Amino acid sequence: MRNKRNKLTEIYSEYYPVVFSAIYTKVGNREDANDICQEIFIRLYESLENVDNIRRWLFSAPKLVVLESPC
């Protein structure tokens, strides 16, 4: 469990700025971009053992989060 948290912390530190920037560019709202990023990293944590390519997963996840969000 601790190892999983450490791994997520490393991934978050490395990728959050890029993921946030990409999402913010698409949605144009800081709060929405933060919410989507939060949901993405929660989902990543929950499925970290099954993710082979972190970068690919992170950049495909926003589509899923937005599509699954209630309007």
C-alpha cells in the first residue's frame, strides 16, 4: 500500500502540471480542470497495478472522466 502511494506521488509530481495544462486548455475553467485532474489521479491510484503505460493512460483518462460525468 505504501509503495503504491509513493509511486502515485512520483507520478503526480511528474505529470500533474502537464495533465492539468492539457485539460485546462480544453475546458477553459480552472475549477473544472482541477476537478477532472483529481478524478483522473484517483482512478489511476485505484487501477495502478493494471496500468502498463502511465503517460498513455493519463492522456486517455480525461475523455473517460468527461464522458462519464453527469451534465
